[in-house]
Amino acid sequence: MEGDDNLAHERNKAEFDVNEMKIVWAGSRQAFEVSNRMSRLVASDPVFDKSNRAVMTRKELFKNTLRKSAHAWKLINELCLSDEESTIFKYFMDQPGFLDLHWRMFVPAIKGQGTEEQKQKWLPLANKMQIIGCYAQTELGHGSNVQGLETTATFNPQTDQFILHSPTQTSSKWWPGGLGKVSTHAVVYARLITNGKDHGVHGFIVQLRNLDDHSPLPGITIGDIGVKFGNGAYNSMDNGFLMFDKFCIPRDQMLMRLSKVTREGKYVPSDVPRQLMYGTMVSVRQTIVSNASVAMARAVCIATRYSAVRRQFGSQNGGVETQVIDYKTQQNRLFPLLASAYAFRFVGEWLKWLYTDVTQRLEASDFATLPEAHACTAGLKSMTTSATSDGIEECRKLCGGHGYLWCSGLPELFAVYVPACTYEGDNVVLQLQVARFLMKTVAQLSSGNAPAGTTAYMGRAKHLLQCRSSIQKAEDWLNPAMVLEAFEARALRMAVSCANNLKKFENQEQGFSELLADLVEAGIAHCQLIVVSKFIAKLERDIKGKGVKNQLKNLCYIYALHLIHKHLGDFLSTNTITPEQASLANNQLRSLYSQLRPNAVALVDAFDYTDHYLGSVLGRYDGNVYPKLFEEALKDPLNDSVVPDGYHEYIRPFIKQDLRSARL
Ligand SMILES: CCCCCCCCCC/C=C\CCCCCCCC(=O)SCCNC(=O)CCNC(=O)[C@H](O)C(C)(C)COP(=O)(O)OP(=O)(O)OC[C@H]1O[C@@H](n2cnc3c(N)ncnc32)[C@H](O)[C@@H]1OP(=O)(O)O
Ligand SMILES: Cc1cc2nc3c(=O)[nH]c(=O)nc-3n(C[C@H](O)[C@H](O)[C@H](O)COP(=O)(O)OP(=O)(O)OC[C@H]3O[C@@H](n4cnc5c(N)ncnc54)[C@H](O)[C@@H]3O)c2cc1C
């Protein structure tokens, strides 16, 4: 059977309304319409071609990214795209570049931390891209430990200026995207010093380059930090370094919405939590969770379509071979990833709601939910990006040898995606923030304060610490209350176990250091509970379309039960379930895989990705894999000539046994 016949046959088997599922995936009919229109607008424009990124030199790749960015900006203006449309348009451009940092970090940092006057001055320039900005926080010596940054901003009352200085090599800014070659400005984080006193890290708007000829301003040393992981991939981004040599900026360029420095040099501390200074990171972490579902879906779409096209073994007497998607091992690796894509989509929707809610509360000076918002954004960013990076790599392996080809789309996707485990907060460091939050919540349980939000379940500690799961047969694992209870009991018991172990240490910080590995596991268990509970909550909503809810139910329970299988040690060692109940979960999982199987291709079609966005010969909508693999191979520059360059110098001497003449 040809690839296109395979996929057409798969699509005919679907038991649900794919068009309605597309709307559930997009979040609303309107969101679907925008996403569909923007992705096709990008795909139809030859400037956004991505086919030769792997064979471009770094300079070519970078210049091509500038070209794409300029073209995108021109189209956004000509077509009067809304903010929502232009964000999605840039996303489907699928080209990491300075625009990401300008719009996602520089502009939000000014919006969140600038005074009204500062916003009035800087935002119109930034919104029209008359200045281009980046987010310069990380230094050569410190990234995770923000309080350990070394760059100084010393107030000089004589000139009413701050003097920015990099006192050591390790204080050089290192990593900011867009800094190396493009940005004219940056929001720079530096230690504020007034009257010889260090007030800790604060944000400043700093001009870096001359607006006429783009040269760095005197007192500024700046450049790109060099080639990063993978061909093409994130190398389109100019991650940069920056050093200040007593560089002066006016006082009104300190971001002063939170704390201030007066004309006399008096420091006026913030009367709101100083952590609001970290607000830009919280906002980006929230969007990274939604992006995780997109990246996971992209990899899964490629692996699912290819698994339906690919056949190996199983033929008798020359008949058709088995589609590899029919092997239970393939399903056991692939279907949980498909379920994870949907799970991350829905938790991303919820996190967006939570973030909007906390933002509105902060505007009304209600800071009560800030720790929860920080824990959720940090923990879910960590959990979903780790799972997605691993998932993309698993999808590559699911595609066998061809998955290793650049044109499968998976190596580049992995190389672009994997730094998400590090940027915007290292995943272990962020998960430890969740653990701290959990330890505080557990410590307060005896005080009578009922925990709220995502830790509300801890208020039922008495029950959850001693309950035994009442699962008796495999179908019980489709009971939402029973599944939730298992995840709640496991998460609570792991957190309480850490808290009890902490008590054994006289010094709590030392205890925390000793127990770091267990604390991370407790944080992950809590985050997995959040994802499962938000998926279950989604099923309780009104979901339209023939068979759509049924498919979502299958995916939800596949997500939950595969986690039980993967983290069985946690569930058994906390006595949350018995080995027999675990075995029933496995039986149920196998049955769910069989139910999902005929719908697999339609479930990835529901992502509505264009072939342009997927960028994969293996994941093509028409399944026409083999002829296109040949086409791609023939395009490789090595195939430009039949006899390769270097033949006469380095190959012929071997064959003719005249190695003395080889030019070594
Ligand atoms: C194939 C091609 C595909 C192409 C695809 C293209 C698609 C593009 C999509 C792109 C998507 C996104 C683009 C993003 C681009 C990424 C850019 C990356 C940018 C960066 O990385 S910027 C730098 C980020 N840096 C960090 O994240 C640093 C991490 N560290 C910290 O955040 C903190 O320092 C900390 C570790 C969390 C805290 O450390 P510490 O405890 O020492 O901190 P403090 O003493 O300052 O605070 C203590 C107190 O405060 C609480 N707290 C900490 N942070 C926050 C917060 N943000 N909000 C609220 N509260 C906070 C902390 O919990 C403590 O509370 P406690 O006292 O214990 O109650
Ligand atoms: C592609 C990319 C883009 C980036 N873009 C930007 C940008 O635009 N702007 C910007 O300012 N920065 C940017 N960064 C920097 C990024 O935010 C930092 O690299 C990140 O915050 C991690 O910090 P680090 O590099 O100092 O890691 P480190 O903290 O040095 O981590 C090294 C190891 O130590 C472990 N570790 C560290 N602290 C602890 C602890 N307390 N407990 C247990 N383990 C610990 C970590 O888990 C990790 O395994 C970017 C980075 C990358 C890779």
C-alpha cells in the first residue's frame, strides 16, 4: 500500500468529528480560525521557506532570519494583524530570533516594571520597533542565582546618573537572546548601589547601540557567544555577551514601578513584594507550558503518521507487512506522548487563566495568590518541558533510522526545544521552588489554615494519608474520583515524607540540601496531579462533536495510567495502591491503547499543522514518504557532483596505494 493510501485508510477509521476536535485543541472556534489562517499565510509565502536551514552557514542562517523577521514585520503592518494574529503568525514562522525576546521579554519587562511615564516614553518606540530590545539578566558566573548577579548600577548624585559596570569577567552578561548582534536596547539587571549601600538586583533600560550606524556605544563591549547545539536550530538566535565599562545612563532609566531612587540618591523600597521584579519570568514560564503542548504535538504528529505508513515484518507469502503502529510496544511508547500533548494543552489553558487572575489581583494590591502562581508556573514549566524534550527524542526513535535524518524534522525540533529545560529557569532549580512551597504548606497544615488552590487537597490530609485505593477491577481505573484520589494520596504522602525527614535536621536549610533529590520528586508528583486534575476537569465541560468527548476521555486516562506505570515505585512505596491494583491499571491501559488505535491519525490531524510547520518528510499529511525522502537526498550539496571534491587528493591514493602523494 502507498503512503497516501495508508493515511486515507486511517482517516476513514476515525470514530469522532475531527473538525470539532480541532476547535477543542485550539481552545475556541475563533482561536482555530486565527491559527488556521495564520499558519497558511506563513506556509504560502516563499520567504518563510525552511528547507535548507541545515546546510546554511551560521552567517547565512542569521541573515536569513533577519530577512524573515523584516518581512514578517512588513506583513504584520500591511495586513494590520491584531496582537493575537501577529503572535501566532510569528510562532508559525518557526524561526527563533530576536523578535521572540523583543516581544516576549523586553516589552513585558517595561510594561510590568516601568512607571506610567516610563511606559509612555519607551513602549511606543518598542511597539513600532524603532528600538529593539532584549532581556539581559544572566551572567557568565550566575544564571539560576539571580541574587548573585554581579553587574553594578551605582547612583552618582552629581550627574543624576547610574554608572553601569562589570567588575569581573564572571559579571559579563552572557546568553541573552537578541543581544549579540541585533538589539539596540536591553533591560539589564544589576545590583543597585546608592550611598555605598547595595540594595540588590534591579532592572534598568539601557541603550546599547548607536541608532544611526548600530555600533556599540562607548563603554559597551558586545558580541555573540558562539555556535550552539544542532544544525540550524537555535543558531539563528544571536545569544550575546555584554560588558560595561563605567557606562552612564540617566536616573529615569531605572525601572521604578516597584522601588525608586530619588534625585538626592535616596532609595525608596517597594511596598509590594520585591518578587514582582521577577514578573516577566513568570509570564514567559506560563507561555512556555502552552508551547510545550505545541512542540510535543508536532513530534507526535510526525511519529504517528509515519508509524501508520511504515511497515515491518508480519507478511506471509509476500502479503502486506504490519504497520509499525500496530505493534503494542510502539503504542506503549507513542500513545502516552499523544495523550501528554493534549494534557499539556489543557493545563496550559488553565495556567493562562491562573496567570490572568493573579495579574488582576496584583493590580488590586492582592498578593495572596502570588506564591501559588509562582509555584505553578515554575513547576509546570519544569515538568512539561522535561517531558516534551524526552518525548521529542522518543518520537525520533519511534521513526527508526529515518528519524535521525534532518529532513524528518525531529533532530532540529529537539535541538531547538531542549534548551527550554534550562532557559527561563533550570528545571531542577524551578522544581525545588515547588518543593519549598509544598514544605511551607505542609508545615501550616496543623495551624488550621485550609490550603487553597492547587494545594486544597492537602486540607484532606487526614483522609489522604491513611486511605487505601478501592480499585477492584480494571474499569475502576476509568473512575475520575478514584484516579484523582490515587494521585492526591501519592503527592501528599511524598510531600509529608519529605517534611518529616526535614524535621530530623536541626538546621532546616541543611536538611533541605540533603533531601534535594526527594524534594524534586515530590514537586513532580504535585505537578503531575495538577495536570491530571485539569484534564479531568476539562472532561466535565460541555464538549461538542460526535465522539470527541470519548476520545478525550481515553487520552485523559492514558495520560494518568501511564504515569502510574512510569512512577510505580512512588505509588507502591507510599502504599497508595497495591501491586494488584497496579496490574489492573496496566490491563486498562492496554485496552485504552486498542480503543485509541483507529483514531490515532485523526487525533494528530486535529492539531491542524501545515506541512510547512511540521517541516518533516516523515510527517507529511499525504504520507508520501519514500519518494520525498529520495527527493530530499538528491538535494543535498554532496550530491551536486557524482565524484566528490577531495577524491583526487584523499581517496584515489588509497585505491592506487600511493599514500605518499596524499595531501594530508
Ligand atoms: C524547529 C524550529 C522551531 C522554532 C520554534 C520557535 C518557537 C519559539 C517559541 C519560543 C518560546 C518562548 C521563547 C522564550 C525564549 C526564552 C528566552 C529565555 C530567557 C531567559 O532565560 S531569561 C533568564 C531566566 N532566568 C531565570 O529563570 C533564573 C532562575 N532563577 C530564579 O527565578 C530565582 O532566582 C529563583 C531560583 C526562583 C529564586 O531563588 P531564591 O530563593 O534565591 O530567590 P529570592 O531570594 O530572590 O526569592 C526568595 C522568595 O521569593 C520567591 N520567588 C522566587 N521567584 C519568584 C517569582 N517569580 N514570583 C514570586 N515569588 C518568587 C521564592 O519562592 C522565595 O519565597 P519564600 O521566601 O521561600 O517564600
Ligand atoms: C538557549 C538559551 C537562551 C537563553 N536566553 C536568555 C535570555 O534571553 N536572557 C537571559 O538573561 N538569560 C538567558 N538564558 C540563560 C538561562 O536563563 C540560564 O542559563 C538558566 O537560568 C540556568 O542558569 P545557569 O546557566 O546559571 O545554570 P546553573 O545554575 O549553573 O546550572 C548548572 C547545574 O547546576 C544545578 N543547580 C544550580 N543551582 C542549584 C540548586 N540550588 N540546587 C540544585 N541544583 C542546582 C542545575 O540543576 C544544573 O544542573 C538563556 C539560556 C539558554 C540555554
